[in-house]
Amino acid sequence: MTKEEIKTVILDIIAEIAPDEDLSDIKSDVPFRDQLELDSMDFLDIVMELRKRYGIEVPEDDYQQLATLDSSVAYLEPRMKDL
Amino acid sequence: MPGLTANSVNSARVPSQERVVITGVGLAAPNGNSLAEFRQNLLNGKSGIRKFDVRYMGEVIAGVCDFDPLKYQKKKELRRGTRAGSTAIYCAQEAVADSGLDFDSLDKSRVGVFLGITEHGNVDTEKQIYEIKQYDYDTRYVSHHYNPRIVANNPAGEVTLNMGITGPHYTLGAACAGGNIGLIQGYQMLLLNHVDVALAGGVSETIHAFGAFASFRSEGALASHEDPTKACRPFDRDRNGVVVSEGGCVFVLERLAGALARGARIYGEVVGYAMNSDAFDFILPNAEGQARCMQLALKMAGLSPSDVNLISTHATGTPQGDPQECQAIRQVFDGCPNTYINNTKSMIGHAMGAAAALELAGNLPSFEDQTVHPTINIDNLDPDCALDNLVFNEPRKVGRIDYILNNAFGMLGINSTVIVKRLENSS
């Protein structure tokens, strides 16, 4: 997957777990939780969806890598490049 | 009925601070999303039973609700919570709105939520097992939302989260007596002065899992009929089992003194109740235990059987169960010409934990319209169930109704009876 495709994947997942939110103005370098109503349980949904959809396991120590859209793409790119 | 005063209330056995009244009703039934709509459909004999697809079972007959959950919840809350939680929220919000309480100014630490359930958690347990089956039963795919969804207090807890209630909340596991037991718990918490407002009733999401349908079928107790609306037929000769339904009903309960002080509309006063156990069988009901339960409730209310004008029966439409309740009613109410009898399940099926609360709610308007709604689908009345004054197929205008007795029984021999009294309008 390309960076753009990974970005779309993440936004798709967030759209599912935060269905009341408008994601059109989301800032890619600002933590999701600073601009969306997401709590720790929602965050775990992102981890679960990556596991279910792509078989990607995000260790707990790496959760902080998924804080922003940019950091998520950077973290996932090497793990999803062959998908 | 506005305009009530303490003096207008008959038989002031106890101080008004120790009397508990119903001042709000919120409900979700297979044939109505408000008391007015529900009552009208009950009077019209309109069934809410239809065909419904259930995983592993395929098409079954069930009572399905169509309330708008987004009226009080965001999409994300719906995604996170349970169907029972969502139903309870809808009912609780509607009940509070109906009560006229200024909820925003209430001390939320003095509000409690007490909901009867038949069971809770099966829906999400079944769903999780189905989900992990797609991943070769790898338990890493069990949702982190599973625990908060299946804890037994979930439906009541979701109400507190949604409404900012910080008083006590829990559910009461009471099989199919749950709706009565929830109401009784609310009454008791008011008398103990642990709360000032009790949101009490029952809720069920049972139809969203295959288990109840499959188990009733294995017991030979799952209703079947070509026409779903005719499947639930208590007291009819050809009844053949239970129609499982979802639903909810929440009452606002307050002390009479408070309700009078704020000029609340009062649906009725809870004047008696009883709960007991058959100690007889896992599944089979027992007329002796049921009769004792009704007698205990009458005793608490200080009533004679002939004082009761309407008995809302529990009968579910099983061949074995209905005659037991009829026998119990004959035993207690023999020679009571002004005691009428009906059944609600014929139109809404068996709403499990919500059943008793819904069935009481649907009969409360009879205090005002003096009419008993019918039980439907009686084409051939079973002689064993041919109770005097059974109101069937057509509603009956009967004159003044002062006391309603609401029965609810369940597996493991749990019995419950609640008696509600009409309060006089001072005008």
C-alpha cells in the first residue's frame, strides 16, 4: 500500500468508530484525540480493526505511534507496504 | 389526572412520604413507542408480532421494536452499547419527559435506575463467538467492548451514563418476572429513602440471539403459526408456545408527597406487591405458588379479592403454563363478579424482562377510560382457561376500575404480583 492508501485506510477506520464526527478537516499532524471525541476504548478499536482487516499486530508499546494521522502512516507504511 | 391533593387520596394508610406513585411511563413495545400508541393498539387488538431472521435459526416469529434510538443517543453510543442499553435509555428518557420532572435541576445522586432482566449478555457472547469463528477461534479477536456490554448492570448503567444519573443503578435478574421486580425495587428504594426518583421497570434484547428461540423450541414451547400475528394465543385451545419479543418499559416512581407538591399527573399508586418461589420445578409453573403470591400482594394492600377490578395475566401461550395461572386465579378470585381479566402477550409476545412492566403500563389507562383491553387470538377458548370475565378479542367498557393486579412469573419458580390503585382526582 502507498502512503495515501494507508491514510485512507486509517480514516475509514476512524469514520467507523467515530460515526458522528466530521473528518473532512482533520489535521494530519495533530493527535486524533485533540480534535475528535475519542477515548482509550475507541483507540483500541483502531488496533482491533488493523488486526482484523490486515493481520497487523500493534504492540502496546507502539500505541503512541498511532497518535496522529502522519505518525500512523509513518508507523504502518513498512508494515503495510507489501499488502 | 392533575389536581390531586393529599385529602383526595383515599385510604391514607400511611403518610404520603411513604406512599409511592407512578408519574411517568416510557416504553418501547413491538406495537408502540409511547403509552398512547401502545394503548390504542392494545384496544384495537393490533399485534406487533412478525417474522424475523435470527442467526443459525433463520426465520422465526418475534416481537420487534422500531423506536428511534438516535432520538437520545449518538451513533457512537449505539455502536458501543447494547440493544438493551439503548432500549432502556429510550424508555427512561421518555418516562422522564412524560413525568414533567425538571430533570436538569434534580439532584442526580438521588435518582436510581432499577431494571428487571430475564438475562443479559447472551447477545454479545453469541456475537463474539461468531466473530472469532471467522478467525479460527483466535481469542485475540474478542472485542475490548465485550466486558462492559455483558456485565449484568449494563442496561441500567447505560441509562446513568446517558442521563448523568449518579445514584444507584443495577439490574435485577428475575426471569420473566423481571419487569415487576424492577418496579418493586424502585418502590423499596424510595421507602428506604435512598433515592427521591426511581426509574424502574424492565428491558430485554433477547431476540437478538438465537439461544432463547432454540431452547424454547427444544422444550417444545416455541410458538408457530403461518400468520405471525396469530402465533401468540394465550387461553386458546390451539396455543402452542411462546413468542419471544424485545422491548422495554420504565416507570418514574416518586413518593406521593413529592408528586402532589409538584402537581404531577399520577397514573396510580403502588399499594401492594409480593414475590415468592414455587420450589417446585426448573421450568413448570405452579398454581399453588402463584395463588400464594397474589394473596400476599392483596394482604399487603389490605384488599379483598373482589376489590381488584382488573387482573393483567402473565399467561404466555404455552399449553402447560396458562391453565396453572387460571387455576391460581380461580382459587383466589372465585366469586368476584367485578374482576376482569386480560392478557397483553397475545399482541406483543413475551417481552421477557420487559414483559411485566409493559403489561402493567398498557393497562394503566383503564383507570381513566374504564375499558379493559382484550387478549386476542382466542378462536376456541380452552375450557381450562375459560375464566369468568376474561376479556377477549374485543375491548370491554366495564365501569370504574380502582385496582389493577399485574402478574409475572418465571423459570425456577419465581412469582411476582404488583397491585396499583387509581387515585381520585380532587376535582
